[in-house]
Amino acid sequence: MVASTVSAHAATEISYWLWDTNQLPAYKACAAEFQKQNPDITVKITQTAWSDYWTGISTGFVSGSAPDVFTDHLARYPEFALNEQLVDLAPLIKQDKVDTGIYVGELFKLWSKEGKQYGLPKDWDTIAIFYNKDMMKAAGVDPATLANLDWNPKDGGSYQQLIAKLSIDAAGKDGTSAGFDPKKVKQYGLVMPGNPDAYGQSEWSHFAVSNGFKFNDGLWASKFYYDDPKLAETFKWIVDAGKKGFIIPAKDCNENNAPGLFAAGKGATILHGSWMINWYKENCKFEVGIAPLAKGTDGRKSMFNGLADSIWMGSKHKPEAWKWVKFLGSPEAQKIVASYAVVFPAVRQDVDTAKEAFAKKGMDVSPFVEEGTDPKVTFLFPVTDHASDVVRIMQAAIDRIMLSGADPTSTLKSANQEVNALFQ
Amino acid sequence: MNTSETASNPWGHRIGLAVLIILAIVSLLPIWIAVKTAFTDTGAIYTSASALLPKDATLFNFQRVLGLANPADPRLAKSGLGKIDFLRALLNSLIFTTMVVVPQIFFSAMAAFAFARLKFPGRNLIFFLFITATMIPGAVLFIPNFILMKELGWLNTFQGMAAPYALMTPFSIFFLRQMFLGTPAELEEAAHIDGAGILTIFFKIMLPLHTGSLATLTILTSIAMWNEFFWPFLIGRDPAVQVMAVAINSFRTQSAAGTPDWTGLMACTVLGIIPVALLLIFFGRKVVESIQFSGGK
């Protein structure tokens, strides 16, 4: 007699990659919940260091060993999409009637091109001012005034007044007094969080855009406006403020050491993204406060960026992969991630969960939340084709301006021509 | 140096000593900073970066990179700490070094013996080809070798990492050939007359005669292979086969926030330096003498 076996088919295993060690516990918790709801699917999570992550993904595409689902990035996915390595989620979204209106701002749009959808948004980040509370107090600045700073490229507005006051030279004079020596500064008003690059996410984009500059005409545009005089005057202000001794010299700052410089007390404020909240909390021996960015002529502006999960075209388990991506894009999963207080979830209703989780850790992150959820403040990361070439060209130009004293107007003009030629 | 020399030029002697001391400090200070940072508590690095002694000295960094820390330790929950299984990486380096050095010395010795002592048609032509092979920049060979490893299915395996080096390197053959040429041929001729075959001569006469240079070559090759980075980086990315240098590179970007986990990174670096440092401390003089000797040829 043949024993009839109810075929409990072996669980399908899908592989999921991410690079952020801090988010690993959150996603492991999501996987546990997902597996409870889908007992025939197991999710194998692999965390790879940032520098190996993208080479691993690209090599995986070629050698056929890429993960089924992976955390994707706005600067990389256009190329993957062009090479047809990502599954278009639009038909799946339509088929399963997934509600795409639950995400903050235009995050969903960031991940679509020509009607195709390449990821479901999972989190967002934006930029604000981190400051050293002790130094603020010592300078006699009332933290309540930080919410209303204004900035302009001519005299820097009240923002420049602030960083001048917070810059102290070896003789104890601050930047607003007459005898301030820019060559012997022991505490700088502002630390730039790294080498400014083509997008200036933390360093210059908010200044420039609040001044009226725009990168291009929208997502997937084929023309940049780096030659806009409003951008040149922004850079001119940054270089001049540096010469005045209010900003740490560009040659001493890169993304590896800038947070460390702030933690070591070399600067009173640093402009940085919400992904750094926990790092500053844990590595600074002093209390760290968060303030919103200064307002330019166009108001307050902050670059809005967000990650999403994409499905590899070569995945052998696409239906299961879609179930996992759909789960990760859902309010339920993002509430779990939000409660770990590492990132802000893309689903609007879960943002407050993150805010409370951060508050429990002692960080008031309301400036980030207010900026991130205000459509008048956020502007999108400029997603385009040829991203790596744009970065290469603009990095060289901006390095010349910041490190070699080149004239911003002419340098940006010729760089912009080169960039636009890529799209010809 | 004798006393009359010092007496006639004491200033020259003192200046020489001062220069040597300065050079010693300049060379050793970076290593000391690395060691000091490795022993510093992670929370204290930013405030004590310019101190010469570790602040809040602790062994915790070594414990956590080697995977010996208690997973429930609250210190491990801090953001900015990178994750790494460095013990595995050190083990992998040990396996990789052994897999390369043992066959390489053995086969290079045999090849060197053939070039030095055996007469066969085309010997000089083949040796000439070896000379030209050393002139090819290593970087040119990476892509063809990578494609070969991919075809063989040896990506992310030990044999894939060891393959280009395991048989020989031109330097090893050169070095040993020089050594073998330096010995008088009479010993072998005598053995030959007594009826010894080539293999007997090789194993019973040549090798025992040159244990010194073989040892030197082994040490030099081991140090080079222990520190090898680029080829294992191309081939062995998977944490299960990552060697020490590749693991350190990967660890550099492992902490999420963008700034490296400095104390952990320095702990890994110090652990990576220790074997080479020990080797050089115990065998350094011998190595220098051997190189001097071959140079004098």
C-alpha cells in the first residue's frame, strides 16, 4: 500500500542582502514575522560591508548568484534597470492591489521610470543640523533660536552669525569679534560632513536649492543646471566662510573623519543626515541636539533620499520574492523597523513610531520628521542615467573649487557642459 | 667602529645617531598609534586621538573582532561597531599561506635544480622565457587569471586563491638557481659516479646543502603571502575564505554610519602584523644575511 504523503513541499529559501549592520536586528525581526505568516518561505539575510556590497551584486548578476531580493540605492538602480536586472513591480502591484499612497511624499515616484516600478520604498532620510549643546550654552546661544535661522549667499544671514559666534580661536575670541584669527581656530562653527560631491546631499544641496538652484527638470532628466549662477554663489559663500575660519578646512575633512572631528570637539555644529542619529548619540561624550536647516530665499530645503528593495530578474523564486518585498513595503513590517530607531520608515503612519523610539533613546528627532514630511521642504535626490559619470565629472570640478581655489562660475560652467554632453 | 674613529669625528657619530633615532620614531610611530588605538575603549577614541597612551585601556576590541565576546554584552549593541569574524580570517590566511608556500618552495627548488644542473634541449630558451615572464606587470595577468578561475569554478575557493602562486614564482626559481649554481659541482659528480640518480642527488645532496636559503625563501614567501591582498580580494570575497588583508578591507566599510570602526580596525591590523613581526624578530638576522649573501654573488 502506498502511503499517501501530503506533500509538504520543502520551504522555499529566498536570499536577501543588506549592508547596514545596524538594521540587521530589525530585518531579522521582520523575517521572523514574515516566516510566521508564510511558513513555506524562509528568508536568508546576508549583510555585506558597503564597499563589497555593490561589487558583490554586480558580480552576482553576471555569475548568476545574485540575491533574490536586495536593498537598492537611488544612485545604482538606474543602471541596473537599464541592464534589465530588476523585476518590474508595477504589474504585481496592480495584481495584488497594493496601496501605494501610504508612503511619505514622492518616495514611490523616486523608484519608478516610464511606468515601471523598481522598488517599494522602505525608509527615508533627510538632512539637519547636529550641534554640541555645551558649546551652544558656552556661546550664549538659545537653542530655541535655531529653528528660525535664515541664510543667503551674500552675507550668510543669521546662519553665518551663528557659526561665527561658535567659532573660537586660540586666544578665545569668537568669529564675530574684531581680532578673530582665522588661522588659529581651535573650535570651528561648522564641520562639513565630508568632501562635497556631485549631489552634496549633506554638504551643499540644501543651501543651493534654498537659494533657488535646481539640479534638473525632474527625475530622469537629461539636462543638468550646474552652471546656474545661484550654485556658484553658494560655493563662493562656502569657500569664503571657510577662509573666515568658520568652517573646518576642506582639506582636513572627508566622510571618514568628519563625524569624528565633531565628536572630538573640533566643531560646534555639523550638517548631516538622519542615518547618523545613533552614531552621534553614542560616540559624543557631550549632549547632541538637532536643529532644522536654515531657510534660504526659497524657504527651508532638504534633500530627500530613500531606499527600497528590488527583485533580481534572474531570481528563481520570483513569487516568493515578491511576497517578501510586498511585506517589507507594508505598514506592518515598517512598524517593526521603526521601533528599532535606526531609520525613518517610508510608510507615513509608522513615522511616529520611529520618533517615539528615538525619544526613548533620548534623542528628539522632530526637526528631521518635520522636514521629511513637509512636501515644501523636501526635494528629490536627482535620479538620472549616467550617474557614475556625473559623479566623476562633478567631483573633479568641486574638488578644484574647494581644495584648489578655482573660480566657481567658470569651473561649474565647463563641468556642466561635460555632464550634459553625456546625455547627447 | 673603533674608538679612534669616534674620537676623531664625534659629531658625525652623534648626528648619525640622531638621524637613526628620528627615522626609527617616524617608522614606528604609526605602528604604535595603531596599537594604542586597538587598546582604546571605543567611546574614548575621539577625545584621546592625540594621546600617546591608550585611554580607558581595554582588551574588548580584540575580543570582539575575534568573536570571543559574549553576544549579550551591552557594549556590542552600540552603533558604529562593525561585524567581523577575524579569527576565521586569520585561519584562512594561515591555510592560504601554507597552501602556497609548501608546494611553491618544493616545485621551485626542483625547477631551479633543473635549470642549474641538468642539461636538456631548450634549457636556455625556457629560462629566457622565464626572464621575460618577470617583465610582465602582474596587473596584466589578473583578468586572464580571473576568467580562468571562473571557468574552473574556483571563485571563492582556497584553490582559486592559491593557484597562481602554488607552483612557482619566477623570483623563487631565480633565487634558488643562484644558490645551486654557487655550489661546486664536484659533490654531485662524486655522487653520480657512485651510482646516484638525479632524484637522489636532489633530495640527498642539494636540498640538505641549502637548508639555509630554502629557509630564507620560505620566510620571505610566507611574509609576502600572509600580506597578499589583491588577488585574494578578486577571488576570495566570501567570508568563509577571506584572508586577513581582504577581511580588514571589508571591515573598513562594515560600520553603517560611514566612519570606520577605528578601534576594531586597529585591533585587526595589530593581529595581522603580529605573525610577521614575530617571524622577523626571530629570523630577521638570518634573512638579511641570506639576502646580502645572494646579492654579493
